[in-house]
Amino acid sequence: MSRGLTLALATLLGLGALANGLFMLVSPTNWYFAVPGVTTTGPFNQHFVRDIGLIFLLVGSAMLFGVARPATRVASWSAAALWLAGHALFHFWEVAVGICGTGALVRDFPAVTLPAILASALALWAWRDAAHDGLQSRLTEQFRAAQR
């Protein structure tokens, strides 16, 4: 994947997470009723919706911070991917133990599973890119040392 496409995707994920988090913080009741499937997970809890809104702000900020500051990319994107993946796995667990039907996986895929997959792919790309840059730096240093 090209660096430009990678950064564009990370930016979109970051902005999406920020928008979702802001919606959850500013209008938790409207968020609760607007997002498909949320009302089937239990009664409205403003405190809980806002807590998760803060997490989405953190995830979005981590993605955008990684875009803006390459030196932090591995840690920022890995942290975001870890939470998103845990969230997605929790949704799978709910289906596995019978809390939700399998239709929930299809309904939740665009907003839960897909962002986890994409963020994980971006984190892996960042790890690989950092390793490649590190190897390149070491080879350059070795070449310069050999020239002396």
C-alpha cells in the first residue's frame, strides 16, 4: 500500500472516530437512537455513552497524531487498533454466547469490525515501515563507515 493511500485511510478513520466521539459526547441520547442496533444492547445510559465517546476521541486523535508525527505512528496506530480490535472481538463474543444473533455481525460490520480490520492493517503497515526505515538507516551508517 502506498504511503499516500495509507495516510489518507488513517486520516479518514481518525476523523470518523472523532466525529463519532463528539456525537456521543454532545448528544448521547440522539447517538443512542441514531446508531442501528444500539437500542437492542440495553437501556440508555448517558454516562456509559459519554465514556465510550471519550475513547473514540482518543482513538481518532491517535490515528491523526500518527499521520502528523511519523515517529509516533507505530505506538499511536497500534493503540487505536488494539482498542478497536478488542471492541470488535467483544461483539463476536456476544454472538458466540447468545447475547446477540448473527445478524448483529452483519449490521455492526461497517462501524465496528471494518474499522478494527483497517486500523490493524495500518498498524502493521506502520510496524513494517518503521522496520524498513530502521534497516535503511543501519545500512546507510554501515556504508558510510566502510567508506572512511
